[in-house]
Amino acid sequence: MFRRRHFAACFVALLSSSASAEVLQERNMPMDMALELAQGAVKACAADNYNVSAAVVDRAGVLRALLRADNAGVHTPDAARRKAYTAVSARTPTSAMAKNVQDNPGAAQLVAIDDFLILAGGVPVKIGNETIGAVGVGGAPGGNLDEACALAAIKEIEGKLK
């Protein structure tokens, strides 16, 4: 009798757990949008005479597009990529993270995470509340200016973020 009840309980548990499991469906950064964002960020900075690099990563932090403007510093491609990676990983702008590290001693070790770059210039790209990727910009004479170029590029394609 005990075995039958045990078997029945296990069977019911198995049915209920498999009935509630669903395949995840996630939106991601398409290549053409990544390229458009990178071009838009470089163009926005060029309008202010800043030679920058712009990187776009997908939701997993994998590089989808990277552009380096003529005369941009040799360090800027890696800085842009790392800012984008940091923004997508945290799903928040890197400027907010930098402020948090300054204001909160408990967050100070964020700078020790491999490949994170806690400097302004990385901005997540979202559709509603879902982060599909991020843009990182490096090379302007201030992280706030890098971030402004990333935001300008996102603004240019906001109609496609649906």
C-alpha cells in the first residue's frame, strides 16, 4: 500500500512540475541593429569632434559590433567593449555603477570582476524591461560624453525597440 501511494505521489509531482515548465523565449540584439547603434554612437561623438570607439554586445555580453573612429586611441576599442559588457551584465548604465562604487563601500569590489569597466559610457539597450544588449563608448574626454553618444545612438533607433 505504501509503495502505491509513494508511486502515485511521485507521478503527480512529476506531472505538475513538467506542466509548469516552459521554454524560455528571449529577445536578443540583431547584427544589423548592433551595427546601426555602433555607427550612431561614433557619428554622435564625431559631431562634437571626439574620436571614439563604440561596441555593441548582445544580452549575453557577446560582441556584435565594434567600430573605431579614425584617430581614436588604441585603448578605446577594449574600453568600449568592456563598458558595454558591464552595462549588459548589470542591466544598468555604467555611470550609475560608478556612482554606486563611490557612494557605497560595499560595492567597491565591483571593479574586481573580470572584464568589468566601471566608468561612464556603457548603456543597456532595452525593450520594455528586457535588456537585449548594450552600447559602450570610449574615447571622448569624459565618461559623461561617452554616455551621451551611446544614448544618442539608442534614441535614433528607439522606434525599432518594440
